Amino acid sequence: MTPDQLNALGSKPTQPISALPHSPISNGPSATNPMQQNATDIDGQLKLLADIHLPDPLSWWPPAPGWWILLFLTFLLLFLFIKFVRPKLINNKEIRQLKKQAQEELQLISRHWKKQQNIVASSARVSEFIRKLSLTEQRIINQNSTQNKGNISKNLRSGIASLTNEQWLNYIKIKPGMDAVNSDFKDLLFELPYQDPLLLIENEEFKLLSIKLDTLLAAIKQWIIKGFKNA
């Protein structure tokens, strides 16, 4: 480059930085900050938006279909419990109470026999107890077998009491644990209970009767434990 050209460049006036169109320090109309412009636009758009509305609270009525199904199943289970389960529980409770009472009464008879050694009086007690136990068992069976709980036969007591000696013996032999009671027990069941408690019995006969009475008491105990299966 020649000396004349260098002089020409040195003498050419330069434009100030502030006058540049894209200068960040320019004070002209074109010097607006883009970030401020964007913020202004966003504020304006936000003012045009509608207010936020929360959804309405959920109503408990009408319930959803699942709740109706659950309610139906609840009432169904309650009905089945009242109709079938509850009577069975009550019946089982009654049977347990009756068995407990029967066992306690049988223990009293056994203790009385061991203490008094009166074969006639003890035979009468045992005979009466067997009748009572039979009536109780049959009453529970009738209650469970009839649809009308109040329609229990009024002839229950007279029906059992009307059984003759052989019929009565066959009746009690089918009870659980009573299969050992045969015709050899007729004297204990049908004869001695109607004798005078002060009747004197020979020693050998007393021993045989005592063995049979102990056997009968043990059989009745098994009847109480294993019985009432159909009740």
C-alpha cells in the first residue's frame, strides 16, 4: 500500500460504537432488550388466561356399582349367618351345656354309689337318669328335625315311657357306648329300681350286681361323651 493510501485511511472518520445498529449500549429505538420484550409478551398472555377452577368435590351419592355389590354381599352373608350358622352355634352351645350337666349328675350318682353301696337305690337313680338322658337327647333331635321349632311332639315323654322292658333295652343299646348293655342288665334296669332300698342282698349276688352297675355307669359316660351326634 502506498503512502498516499495510508494517509487516506488515517484521515477517514470512524463511526462511534454507540451508533452501531446492533450495539448493546445504543439508546435508540432499536436498542430494546429482547429479554424484557419476551417478559412483557408473557405477562400479556397470562392476563388473557381464565382463572383456575378446582374440580367439584366428589359426591358419595349415588355410590359406585362396586359399593352396591359389596353391600349386597354383606347383606347376603348376614342373612346366611342368621339363617344357618347362628342356630347351629346356639344348638351346639346348648348341647355342650346339657352334656356338662349330664356328666355332673352322673358323677353325683357314682359318688353316691361308692359311698353308700346301696345297689337298690343306685339302680333306681341310674334307671331314672337314663330315661331323663333319653328324653333330653330326643328333644334336641326333634327341635333340629322339624321346620317349626314349636311343633315338638307333646307325646315325647309318654312315648319313651311307654316302651316295654325289651323295647326299652333295645332302645338304649343303640346309643353310643351302650352296646355292652344286654339282657343281663335287666335286673338293674327293670327289677331292682322297684325294690325296697333296705332290701338285703346276699354277698355273692351283690358283687355281681356291683360289677354290672359299674359297667353300666361307664357305658352311660360314653353315651354322654359320644352321643347327641344327630342332635
